[in-house]
Amino acid sequence: MRKLLSNKSEYSQTPLEDPISGVANLFDISIVLIVAMIIALMSALNVLDLLNPEADMTWTKKNKDGQMEIITKKGKEIRVQKIYPEEASGQGERLGTAYQLKDGQVIYVPEK
């Protein structure tokens, strides 16, 4: 009988592993994966140039109403200019042709 009690006391003195302790590791892994996905998305969309203070870039954007916006970044200054259809019309000379590919990319081919 004493042997049974002594074995029981040995088991009760060993600490049990907390079943919730593994959740903290899963949380850490998920945070790392989220940060990796954000960096991959930013590099795929070429948004990393927005964070570079020495990069110059220009984006054109058309909203759902059909109004065009030109976003220009020179150094640390970012400027948004809205273009109305009246401003975009007028007289001029044809310089070339622009083609839009299936993936949304626009290619400009000059006339000469």
C-alpha cells in the first residue's frame, strides 16, 4: 500500500504542461506570416518606391465616376492632381498609340 501512495506522490509533484502554451507559438508564427505577406504584396505592387525618399514616380488612377487622378511623388513630396474631362480636351498633335494589355499594363508606341 505504501508503494502505491509513494508513486502517487511522485506523479503529483511533477508539473503538468500547460495546454495553452502552444497557442502562443502559433500566434508568433501567424504574425511572422502576416508581415511576410504584407511585404510580398507591397513589392508586387511596387509600393516600396513610395517609402524610398529618393525615388520619383507617377501613377494615374481612374475612379468609379471616370475622373482621372495623377499621383506624383518627387522625393518626399506627394501631390495628387484631379483631371476633369474639360481639362483633358483640346487641340494638339498625335504623338503615338497606347495599348492596354489583358493584365492592365499600358504600352505606348510613338508614331516616329
